[in-house]
Amino acid sequence: MATGAEGGAARLGVFGGTFDPPHLGHLVAASDAALALKLDRVLWIPAAVHPFKLGAVAAPPEARLEMVRAAVAGDERFEACDLELRRAGPSYTVATLRELHARHPGAELFFLTGADNLRELPQWREPDEVVRLARLVVVSRGGEGVPAGLAYPAMAVPVTRVDVSSTEVRRRIGAGQTVRYLVPQAVREVIARLGLYQTNL
């Protein structure tokens, strides 16, 4: 059974996404959520094939995992997880949560997501099972809460708003502009070494 720092059931944040690339906004949101929810650990899980972003991901899965590892290195609350990259086909949340429960029996899972993603919940694979397996948490950067009319229980956690997006980071790199202060230095080094995002997207 997974246990937390004080001997009770572990409280694990599940932070999924394309992370294409991970940036300071991701780190601040994960840190604020970990504090607010008293999470023992936040698992950063890059999607191999995002069901709603087919063909829209710029960097290959292995590169995005390497960037996530670089981003979270040194923070003992965070862990890069390759679970979805090792599974063939689209990265369905329900399959990820099932495997996490098998890996961490007894742990309480908190699925961290944005309000826009949560609005699509009825279109996810087995949404009722997703809600059974994890508590849904809206990471609220701009004061938005749980989407109105959502037929599933969820809670909102305010986090510090950092106006940076992966799209903007990719655009700047493609245009030859600096992304210093937008992504961690270690992530910038991975991007430079692998030559990512050099074509303006």
C-alpha cells in the first residue's frame, strides 16, 4: 500500500499533458496544487498520443519526456513518469489511472487539469470510471472554476497565473527569439541539443 509522509494513504497528483515543451507555468501550477492539496508527490505524465491533439504535437514523445525530466529535476515532490509512452495507441486517462492504482495500491489520486480540458470530459473514454478512480481538480490560473453544468464532481484549486504557453514558446524558438525566463534552463538545453522547434510552427 502506498503511504504518505505521515503514514496515511499517499496523496498523488496526476499531471498529464503533451508538455511540448514544459514551461514555468506548468511548474508553478504543479507546485501550487501540491501545496493546496497536500500532495505527497506529483506525477508528470507526458502523453504519447493525445486523443484530442492527433497530429498537433511538435516534439516526439521521447524528447518531451526528456524535457519533463529536466524540468522537474531537483524537486523531490515531482516525478517524471513514462507510463503513457510505454503503452501503444492513444493515451487514454482511464487506462493511465487504472495502471497507477495497480502501481500505488491504496493511494488517493488527484487528476490535475484545466477547465477547458474538463469541459471535454463527457467525450473521454469511460468518464464515469475516470471519476471513480481519481478526484478531478481544475487547476485554475485565471479564476475560472469548475465548468458550469459539468455532470461529474470536481474541485477547483487556484494557482498563480503565469502567462506563458507551449505554443508561444515554440513560436519564439521558431522565430529565433529567446525563451529565457519562460522555460527552465535545463529544458532550454535539451531543446538546443535536440534542435527542437527550429521551424516556426
